[in-house]
Amino acid sequence: MFSFAERLILFNQYEILKKLDPAKSNLYGRHQEVVERGFEDLYQELGITEATVSAAAAQEMNDILGLFRAIRASSVKAGKTNPDTSKFVGFGPTQPHEQFAYADFLTKILNFPQEVSRSADNQPDVQLEKYRKMLRRWDEIGRKRELTTDQIDHLVA
């Protein structure tokens, strides 16, 4: 899975991490051994996943979050905050959707507002189709950032 050069680079990076963070030296040493010996079945323990998020999925997620930011901001400005329509429900965290992985990254790492649902009963396929329909409606009105109450109602219908 990793080339020899990639394994060598990872090995050296773990060596540096052992020096920078001595409290985790044992963990980094185990990771070094995994990459040194090429134990592919243990690569997941390194915190690296084979799954990737395509640029298209990331852009779609950015668009969805942008839509909900516009709905929320416009709702607040109009004095009609309805959490059921202005809150992004997100995707189920146990689902292997690219969009969830990217949305989760945005909330955890980039400190975007906590808009992602952690509910185990969340249905990502249903939610994603709903969001795509909302995006098509948003496109129809020119992706405005300031929405009227009627436009918000149209988007969430």
C-alpha cells in the first residue's frame, strides 16, 4: 500500500514525533515498527484511512453548509428563528459518506459551528437527497445570502 519511500518518510516522521512528544514515544515507536515492517493490515492503527473525500463531495458539503448559514442568518435577521428549518442536521456519524467525513472535519478541526448531528438514527441518504433538493432550489433563486421569509420557506419545503 505504501511505497518504500513513503514508509521511510513515515518512519522518520515518527522518529521526530518521539523527540517532540516524549509522552507518546511508545505509541510512535509502535507506529514506526508497523511502517518499517510494512504491516499493511495495521496501517489503520496509524490513524490513516484509505478513504478519500473527492473535491466534488467537499464542494457539495461547502455548498450545503453555505445554504444553511444563509438560511440561519436570514431567519435571525427576519426575527423568525425556527431551529427545525434553519439548523443543518448533518449525516449519521457511523455512515461512511464522504460528505459526513468532510463536515465532521469542518466542525472539529476548523471550528465551524457545530451543525453536524451525532444522532445514531440519522439517515444520511435521506438527508443528502433533501439537501441536494434544497441546493437546486437555492440555485433557482441565485444562491442569495440574504433570503426573504418566502424564499426560506421555498428552500425548506
